[in-house]
Amino acid sequence: MVQKEVVLTDKAPVPLPFYSQAIKCQGMVYCSGAVGMDPATNKLVEGSIGDRTHQCLKNLSAVLEAAGSSIDNVVKVNVFITNMENFAAMNKVYESYFTKGAKPVRTCVAVFQLPLGTDVEIECVAHL
């Protein structure tokens, strides 16, 4: 039977009881979607979509590090935004996190609504 290991860190927002921050399985780390919430305050960061994109990726980086991986090991990203007019602003911050080696594959979709009324949510898969 395949073993799954829960990843949990206090350096990212605490997940609700019905999901995990991430799961490690067969050499991979599967991260739940991250919003731009500051784990110290449990509130969305104020400012622009760029500010919240930065916090999303900072939160994902913390979860990946807790799993024994890093943002440099990400192979797949899904980005959800509420307005495609914010695509360029989100991308400007996003690209600053993926600077080493091959860029991860990615999907970006516009959605009607995201948790807590935020404008961006990012999830990823990385290898260990």
C-alpha cells in the first residue's frame, strides 16, 4: 500500500480540518491551494494582487521546505485568479520565484470566486 505523509508547518496558514497543507507520496509533494494569508495574523495581506501572489508563494515555499523540498523542485502549478486583467501583475511576482532551471508547467484560469474573497490562489506539485 502506498504511504502518504501529512505535511504541516506553522510558517504557513493552518489548514481547515478537512484538508492538509500538503501530502508527501512516492517522492512527490502535493500542496493544497495557498491564498495570500499571513500566517501570523490569519488575515489576507492588503495591497495588490502582486502582494497576495507573493504571500501565496511564500506560504507554498514554507510548506515545501517543511516537506523537505523547495520551490526550485516544483514541476506543476495551478493558478486561480478572479480577473484576467490581473494576469500580468500576478505573473510579474510569480516569475521572480521560478528562476532556476526549467520553469514548471502551469495552468492559469479565471474563476468566479475564491476563498475569503481573495483574488489569487496557487497550488503546486514538487518532487523531493
